[in-house]
Amino acid sequence: MSRFLIVEDEMLVVMLLEDMLAELGHDVVATKHRLDQAKETAEAIEVDAAILDLNLAGESTFPVAEVLQRRGIPFIFSTGYGRAGLEDRFSDMPVIGKPFTKDDLDSAISKLPRAGSPS
């Protein structure tokens, strides 16, 4: 079982992710809807992985990704833009395109260095 941080501004997507992660045997430790709160939480939270909406209320979540990367916490980008919206420095991170399925999410989780499959 892995513990996740969700950074997403659409409540329906948050609820969908929470349900999917629970069905896959994971826990959601925190959800954040604003960039400043997400960045602050990413600095302090103990999680195994995170799911970041690439565009959070019009702001890029790259600052949150930088914090997670520095801390060695793997993450998945969730976006309607596909890989085209990623900066090169994050090109090796898994991406799930919106809309996504539970299988899409499970596949992305399996590509994370530490989160992997639930135990």
C-alpha cells in the first residue's frame, strides 16, 4: 500500500482519484486544490507518491513537482494536454491523460520508482 498526495483543483476528479486509489489498495493522505498549499504540503508531508494536475486553476504545478523531485518522492502528472505540456526536466515522469481509467492510473503507478504495486 502506498500513501498519496493529490494536487487537483476539480473536486469530481479528486473524488474519482480517491475512489480509484482505494480500489487499487492505496491511501490518500492529503488533497490540495491551490498551488501555495500544495507546495507547502509537498515540503512537509510523508507520502510515497503524488498525483499532480499539471494545470491547477491556471497555474503550473511544476513548483510542486520540483519540491517532490528534490525530496525523492515520485509523482504522476494528470493532464488533458498530454506529454506536450511537460517541461523536459519532467519528461521521464508518468502521465495520465484526462479522462483516465483505473487501469490507466494503475499502469502509471506501476511505473513509479517507489510506489509500485500495493503490498
